[in-house]
Amino acid sequence: MKVDVFFIVPTLFTDRKNINWNSDIYDNNFTNILIQSSIKYQSTAWLDSGNLYSPNYRQAHFRVFDERFWPNGGEDAYNLAYEDIKKAFEVYLKNYNKGKPIIIAGHSQGSGHGMRILKEYFDDKPLKKKLVAAYLIGANIKHNEFNSIQPMYNAEETGGFVNWNSYKKNKKPRINKDPAYNSWKENNVVVNPITWDRQSKSDIADHKGLYFYDEKVYPESIKVELTSGMLWVSLPKNIPNRLFLRLIRNYHFGDINLFWEDIR
């Protein structure tokens, strides 16, 4: 039996000139951005598993992840976004699931909402029996985040979750400067997305492939190293214009793309 994938897109509402706290789901231009970015280059890693469902929700603006804005509208905007996800998930369960196993997947803000979905609908609930896996990537997740849903450190495991936060090797996020700062915390759950265990390092030959913006997969491009709360990633090889990545320390944007074929 094939499974359903419920995928929650990350924060793409980033226009600093836009003073709104939440995106407009009726904005066709923004909807097109979702489809041509996260849906195309992230969610497709799970597409072979079965039916893919991904709600267009009133996602919170990027500024909510700056701790200075959280108490001044950020928390309310984030909660509003989750209410959209919750309603969409209930519609999915009622009308589309039809008893099939479920993969919950997301990135960044999407993973934050995915954590709440797991707590509200799966953790210590009958629906947990239908959970294949939760890919809560680019989030801040502790080992005891859930009551009965555990981190998975074996490629054959089911019923649990995985998480990692990608960063350039030997670098760490800076407070209120790097988007990944509020996702990264010491002692976060970190699963190696190449070996699917706690292996501290991977060989470049183990990497099955990153999915680049030329719509090509580049295998044997990166190796990783697990560190406290972070996944250090080497500078990708063999991709076009790779030198521009030398200037980037935060690989949060590529948490899924870097391991697209490994996930698939």
C-alpha cells in the first residue's frame, strides 16, 4: 500500500517591505513562488511514496524568527499559520486519507507546524499507528520532545522522526543575524541524512545526490559531520557556480535539496 505525504512548506514570505505578519493565500504570485520553489525542489523528494498533499497557508513572515519580534506580533502570526495547517490536516484526514499510512514532512517553519501536528494528532493517539515517519527538518527538536514518538537512527525504522540543521563546516549561527539561529540549539536531535544513523561522519562516496536549480541531481557532492545540535556540510562539489557557496555559512536553505536523492 502506498502512503500519503503531508508536506508543509517553509517560510517563503520574506519581503522586508511587506508590513503584514502573514502571507496572503489569494496572492497568485506568491502561490506561484511556493510551487516553483519548495514544492518543486523540496516536496518532490517524497513524491515516489504516494499522494502528496501540501496546504497553502497563511505562513508567518520571516521576521517572527527574530526573537525581538516574537512578543510583538510574531507569536500571534505563527499561531495563525498553525491554525491553517491544522484545518487543512483535518480536511485531509476526513476526505483524502482513507486509512493509508502517513508521512509528515516539512522544513523550517513547516517543521515547526509539523511538530504541533504530531503532538495534537499522533503522540499517544490512535493515529500514531499510521505514522510511517516524520521528517521535521530544520527545526529545534529535543530528544524528549514527544511522549511516544522517538528519533529514528536506522534507515529501516518507522513511527518516529528525524531532524537536522545544515551549516557550513566549522561555522555556527549568529544570534538574530542568521535565520538558522532559532532553529539551532545545543543537544538538538541530529540524524545523519546520508547514513540515516548517528554516524559522526560520512564519506563523499556515500552521498546519493543533491537536487540543484538546474533540475539535475549531483551525486557524491558533499560529506557531513555531526556536531552538537548541528549538521556540518562540506562545500558541494561538481555543481554549477559552486564558488558562491564559499560566501555562505548558513546552509539552512538547502536542508532538503542537499540530501534530495538520499531522502528519495
